Amino acid sequence: MYENLHKKVINSVNWKESGYLHSQLGNICKEGLGNYEKALDHYLTCLEIFCENISPLDSKLRNIYLSIAHILLLQGKTENKLSIEYFERVLDIDYSLNIKNEINLINDHNYLGLLYQNEKNFNKALFHFEKSLKYFLLMNSKTNENLNFYSNEYSMNETIYDKKAFKSLSIEKLPNLSEIYFNLATTYQNLGQKQNALKHAQKALQLSNFDKKNFEIYQNYLDKLRQS
């Protein structure tokens, strides 16, 4: 499949087709061949082609930015700052849409919160975790909304490797509400705000009654926090 698509992209004279084929080749390299370096080359080539012809905030580029950020994290060769840059572009696109998708915004902010936490930028981590919580609660307050995070506006599903790429980016799996509260607790702790940390840790514990593994982690964390 890779060789056949590679021949097509070499002969392609249409920028849309060429860009799309490079995104396909990137997915195949990443999910089928496990070659992250080659996958990144194809994603970056795809991005370069599209950015010469459409706005960098065009929704068609959302999954390309997401894929590049994910590859950078998988490679582990660079600091989180470059991954953060691409996740910020994803977030910009999601906020630019006329109809906001809470599921995407929950994940965008949660990813960024974790990355900023790893960078020890706890103020920005707190901002993003609070936003993730806000959209999680907003989504739960809606009862008759059709939330489709495989929006046809920017998804490109042609091969099995596209579907694998989507799954590997966890865009179909939201963080648990308890996880968001726990992330907030650890961030508040790092900011020296013990009372806020305790409040959010207790909330995380309450929400994890049916998750034995996380319940034990949160309970141990809360016990140590109280003793500190």
C-alpha cells in the first residue's frame, strides 16, 4: 500500500491530492510500519503543501497538526515545547469553528495541561485543566446534542491506517472526570495551594468508586497530601 501510494504522490500534479496522499503515507508509516521518522516527513510535507494553498487555521489541517504533535511525543527526541506548539494550533482551529465541539476541546485542553505540567509551567497547566473541566461539565449538561467527533469537516478516512491513527490519538476516548480533578489537584499542589489540592483530590476520589486502580492511587495521594 505504501509503495502504491508513493508512486501516486510522485506523479500527482494536484496539490489537494498530493497533500492528502502524504497524510495517508504518514498514517501508514506511523500505524502500519512503525517508522515515526518517515511518518513525520510525510506529515510535514503534507502540511507544507496545504499551507501554501489554504489558511493555517483551516479545519482540514487539524488532524495533521495532531498527528505531528503525537509523532513528536512518540519519538521523545524533542522537548514538549514543539508538541505544545502543534497542540495549540489544534486548539486554535477548534475555537475557530462556528459550532464548538466539546469533546475535542476537552481533549485539547487536557493534552495541553499534561504537557505544561511536564514542563513545570503549572499556571498554564491549571488554565488548561480548568478549561477541560469546564467543557466536560458543559457537555454533560446537554441532553439532546449530537456530538460527533469524527466531523466530516476535517477527518479523512480512506484506509484502515486512518482509523488506527485516530484511535492512537485518543480522540475517541475522553479522560475520566476523576482524572481531570486529579490533574487539577496535583497542579494546585505544585502551586502551593494545598486546600485547593485537597478539595480536588477528594472530588477525584469520590468519582472513582468504580475504578479500583485509580481509587487506590487517589486514596494514597490524598493520604500523603493530608500528612504534608
